[in-house]
Amino acid sequence: MANNQGSNGQKQAEVVVVMVPFPAQGHLNQLLHLSRLILSYNIPVHFASSAIHNRQAMLRIHGWDADPNSVSNIHFHDFLIPPFLSPPPNPNSPNKFPSHLQPLFDASLHLRHPMGALLRELSSKARRVIVINDSMMAYVVQDVVSIPNAESYTFHSVSAFAFFLYLWEAMGKLPLNNIPKDLPSLESCFTNEFLDFIALHCGFQKLSSGSLYNTCRIIEGPYLDLMEKIEGDKKHWAFGPFNPVTIPVNKCSSGRPHKCLEWLYKQAPNSVIYVSFGTTTAMEEEQIKELAIGLEKSEQKFIWVLRDADKGDVFDGEVRKAELPKGFEERVKNRGMVVRDWAPQLEILSHPSTGAFMSHCGWNSCMESITMGVPIAAWPMASDQPRNTVLIAQLLKVGIVVKKWSHMNQIVTSSSVENALKMLMASKEGDAIRKRAADLGGAVRRSLDRGGVSCMELDSFISHITR
């Protein structure tokens, strides 16, 4: 039985929303941020996942200081899943997709029956039950169709551009003006096991009543319009960014600012590059060494988050501590910082001293960077990241490419890192990219204001589910 935490003071609810996240950090994070937005309409929100992944999501949430009561107002349901293997990532794997998480992904399928029981229980107490499920949890929520007063909406955790390309390729690549030439292939983006996992869920996605995206029409309007033409029977809502866009100064979610923020406060505006490759990237020792040398030779200020990829259970045992070149941290101590624990990414990106973000281009990181007006040095690793790189660098022109996907099996040399950082941080071309990023970030933040395009779209979705 679920462990129902949070406030239980509600009487008979008109409408309740149930969030069903995929148990990986970039997915958990986005639906937890969306929970906060829906709570602002006084709609009860239930967040249902395994106990360890609910704990992970709550422990790592950041940027909520302006609204500290949100987490306590969410009903968390801790479900049991069968024991699963939680091996460490393999940094030397030729494919950078986090295949070590597959046992967790497979175990998540067992959430179907407890999820169905929760939905039936809620349906007896509310006029309507709205399920917002990650696209990779469609199998788990399939029983929605057997509950008369319930309906589901699929959340796509990737960019609208990347998802549109999947649809476009499946339909035979009809000629369109909006498609860039030389698109990165999907080779090495996924494992065969994960492609089979995706295929399982695709059949059940047809049962949903519409699609939701953590994006904004200012960023991806043309691709949302194209999808609505292709899937004319389904509504598509884009009311991102889900993450908070106003971060209180001199605060951090843990109370006292993280040590890297205390260091940031002492730096000049736009002078620091933030380096982080997300929660699913395991970098080989040779590549870590080249990156370190490149950072050192660039003479740019930096914060480098050097963590191993998450295991399926992030609370399970030791993690690899990557080796840095001898004396590196001592030599760069006056202009750089290496962070080996969880870093408050939103607070770092929103800080005026942060001038660029070297990133794997996971969509969560892209949206946070775009929102805060920070240009991206794109270094894709797997999944949707190579195509997000096209959107960032080629279409939006708010970043540069550090690693081309056609060179996916090659080490990025220290000189390539050095040259990319100098171009983005210390050149006229870099200044122009930073200006475009700042302008786009401002427009995206304004889209959440009353009367803004994302605000109106969220209002539209709330009106639809409370009809």
C-alpha cells in the first residue's frame, strides 16, 4: 500500500492530478517542478513513484526557496517495486547511453498494479482524476481507460524539436522547410534494450488525451505547430519552463548557500563557465584528463561538477571518484572549483557571474540554461542530446558545438576544449551568442507573466482538465 505523505485536509476534490514520473533524475525533476505549477491553481497533486525515487526527487529539488511550502503540499505515494540490480556505470562503454539503468527501467513496469489501485481509490473521491505520466510510463498507467472519470496526458521529457523528428522520420521524412540538413543520426543514441522498452510504451501512448511539453512556443513554436498538424486529433500544450525562473539571491535550497555559490558571489559578471554533464554521463579517465587540461589552458574561470552517473538506486553504496591530473586543483584554485557532490544547477545558472554552460544538452539542462539566458557549449552524449544540440547551436543560435555527433567515438582534445571556451567566453562571436541567449531568456521568462504565451497555455490546460 502506498505511503501517503503530505497534507490530507482536502474534502471531496473536484479534480485531482496524479504525476507518474519515469524514475531517472531528468524526468523526476521536470514533473516535480510541474507539480508546483499545478498546485498554484489549488488543485491537489499526487506524486507516485518508488520510495527511493520519491526520496531522490525531493532531496535534489532546487530553486523552490521562494515557495518553500510546495513540497509539503504534494501527496507523495511510495510504491514498492521488485529488487533490481544497481550496477555502477561503465565509463568505457562505446555507447554513452546509461544502459546500467535498464534493470531499474524494467522494474518500473511493476508499478502498474499499485498505480491502478491508487487511481481507482482517488476516482471514488474526486469528480475527475487527471493522470500526467511520463511517456516512458504509458504501460504503467494503461488502466486509466477502465476508470470512467479518469483521463491521462503524456508528458514528453524531450524537446518538441526532438520529438517531432521522431514522428517525422516514422512518417517517411516528408519534405519540410523547417528541417535542418545533416541531422545527427540516432546511431549510438540508445541501446537495443531501451529501444524495445520505448516500443512497449508507444502502443499505450495512444490511450492518452493529449501531450505536454516542458518548452515554450517562443523557443519551439514551429515544431509544436507541425506536430499539431500531424496529430490533429490530440491537443499539444507547451507551458514551460516548468522550473522556477526567479531564484532568491544569496539563498540555496539547503538553507546555507552551497560552497560553489559562495565562490560565485566573488566573481565578475559573466566570467565563469559552468561545466556539468548531467546525471547519466560517465566519462572515461582519458576524456576527464583532456577536459581538465583544456579548462586549465583556457585560463577561464569555471565550476566543474565532476560526478559519476547516477546508479539506479542513488543511495546504494560508493561511487567512483574520477582522477584528475596531478596538481590540477592546486594549480587552478584561484580561478576554478571542482564540485564532486550534488550541485544547485538552477542557482548557478541564474547567478550573474555565470557566463556559459558546457553541457551534454539534456533537455532539462537546456531549458534551465535558456531560461536563465546562459549560452551553451554543447557536448552531446546520447539519447535526444545530439538533436538538442542542433536546436541550440544551429536553429536558436544560443550556443556552440564542442563535439560533433559524427565524431561520437573520438576523444575531445584539450585544445578543442580550450578553443571552444575562449571563443564563447572571450571573443566578439561569443559576445553575440551571449546577447542572443540573454534576449531569448528574457522573452521566455516573460512568457510566464500574466498574459504571456506560456501562462495562457497553462491556463488553457487547467481550464481543460477542470471543465
